[in-house]
Amino acid sequence: MKKMSLIGLVILLIALLVGGPVMAQGGGIYETNCNGLSEADCQILKDSAQMTQSIHSFTIPAWAIDLSLEAGPESIMVEGSGSATVVLPEFLTAWASEMPAMTSPTDYAPVISLLQQIDVAFVERLLAETGLQLTIDNAALQAPGQTLSGGADVIFKDSSLYVRLDSPTGADAWFGEPVEMTDTDREDLMQSLEEMLTQLQSEEFQESLAQMSELTGAYDEIITLVNKYISTTRNADAELMGQTMYTFTTTFDVKGLLADPELPGIVLRLLQNPAMAALDMDTEDMENLNETQVQFVLMTANLLIK
């Protein structure tokens, strides 16, 4: 459990410290999608993204998820609701705001810069100063042959994890365990970081990135097409905890994207791009692939989605 926590922590750090600032800065390879919004409403989203750079604690008074997936006669439904509070160390957000933006999908310079600054002391401080409170009031999972429901509370504080699960008998109890780093954990962490840095800075990996950079044109084509099917609308303002809250709804039309006549050609050009070999993909079978075959696959996928 402890080793998994450390591995997950490193992944979370990369997401927070590289992806977060990139999106917050509104630059690099990520841009705020404002399809369907007025200039004023779009600016609200951009300003909000910019302000997230200085946020180190926030509360979600109410969250809810309602997910339904159907494939033929089988379906999976996930529902849940609750609240949450997150406290990140101030040094983390200050450091994250100084991270450079990724200029392309193959720009790993920010990741390398990040890994070079992480050490055992950094991770221990992060564990000690990070706080999380997650309340799950109602949760349900319905899948073929399986139905689960219940609630839970999760608290992470002072490098310790506490969990409370609903009990069928009503005798709920809290379970806690400190997330401690042993000497072995410290050695494993530093070894993993060194191995990742060695891999990212190796000549072989840099050559692969150079080859993958040739996919930039196809990547841009796909992103441009996908953005056509993402739209956002401004909803009525709401009052929450004594403050006015701007609300938006973003919609992604997956079925429209799969049916777009431009998509098969874009996908085919991507699959047949010589740079795909850099991803260790077997491209022999793709040489004889044609646009009609790709279109058939996309149409089949579209029929399975509701």
C-alpha cells in the first residue's frame, strides 16, 4: 500500500505541476474551448483558469456523478454524490506556477525539469502538508451480475489516511494508517526518479520524440475536429455560500464526431504516418488499410453508443 501510494503520488505531482499550470496559463498546447460562448463569457473561463495558479485549498460543497454506459444488451451505471475539501501545500502551488508550459505533445522539458527537483524531502513535506476530505453520501454501481451501494468518508491528514465505510449492520467504524516512508521506500523512490530521468534524457528516447513530432500535423487536425463538437453554454447564475457562482454546461457530441466525414481520412493519415513506428506499433497491417474500412469501424462504434 505504501509503495503504491508513492507511485501514485509521483503521477499526481506530474499531473498537478505540469498539466495544471499549462492549462492555467492558457498557453502551450492547451487552450480554453469557448465554442458557443460570447467574448465576455469566454473571458470568465479564461480568468478562472488563470486564477487557479494561486489556489492551494478549495471546498466542493456538493458534487455528483451520473454515468451510464450501454453496449448491446449490457449496461453499466455509476451514481454518486457528496462533498470534498482539498488542501495543497502553498509551496507546491507557488512552484507549480513557475513551471514552463508544454509547447507540443512531445515537449518533455517541463517533465524533466519537474523530476530533477523532486527528492525524498520534497515528498515527505508534501505528504505532511497535504489534506483531503472526501464524503460519499450515496454511491451505487450496477453492472451485469453485480450491484453495489453505500457511502464512505475518506480523510488524508498529517501523512495519515483514514477511511470510514458504511456497514450493513450499522456498526460503522473508522480505519486509519500512517503513510510512512521506510528506508526501502526512499531508495525505491530515488531509484525510480533516476530511471525515469535517464529514460527521458536518453538518445533513443529523444530520437523517438523527434520522430513523433512528425505527428504534430495529424494531432492538430484531430484536435481541431474534436473542438468542433465541444460546445459550452452559460447557465443562470447561482448563489452558493453567500457568493454568486457563474455556471456553465459543456457538451461533447461523440456521435457527431464519429459521423463526421472528415474523421476517417484524418484517422487513416495518422495510422499510416511513418512516425507511428516510433511508438513501437506494428504498421504493416495498416499499409493496406483504406478510408472506407476506417469509416466502417467508426460507424460500428457509433452504433454502439447511445
